[in-house]
Amino acid sequence: MKNAYVIGHITVKDEEKWAEYRSKVPATLDPWGAELVLRGKLCSVLSGNHAHTDTVVIRFPDLRSLKGWYSSPEYQSLIPLRQEAAEMDYLCFHLVPSSYLEISNKTPLPNIIKNNG
């Protein structure tokens, strides 16, 4: 079973509504076996452009669970509140095969930065 992830890039517009939205999301995640991996504030942009100030990462057991959560009536009912509270880009990711990581890990980090940065 491969994990799937939601990554949300967030700019809060209304702190009070954002706090309300955040307080209601965990109950929608539990039935899908999801867990909050990271919630953080942007420190700096090292390369390129990034419009948002906050990020959230949520791990699901698989892509089916992720899509089930997002389309569930419980989560869908929170979307109007989310839209009032924040500008948000939600992205969905699944893990790449371990063979990709094995090849990537053989290149020392300074060389990756030098060749791609």
C-alpha cells in the first residue's frame, strides 16, 4: 500500500475563520486513516517564486483514501468556510518508486544543487 499526500499552500485571509476551519478538519480526516505530518510557516524562498505563507502536509494510507476524504460530504461542507478563510492551493502526491530515490541518493547534495539550482 502506497501512501498519498495532500500538500496545501495557504495564505490566510481571515484568522478567525481559519481557526474555525482548522478546528473542524481533523474530524474529517480520522475516518480515512489520515494524519497531519506538517503544519508550518514559510521561512524563505530559496529559489523561484512562492505566493503562500503557510503549508500543510497530510498523509493518507493510499490515493483512494485521499480522494474519498476530499470528496466526502463532511469535507466538502467545509470548503465554503475554507474559501472565506484563506487562499489555498491543494496538491495531491504519491510516492515515487524506491529505485528513483536510490539513484537520486547516489548524487551528493552539493552536486544536485550545482546542477539544478
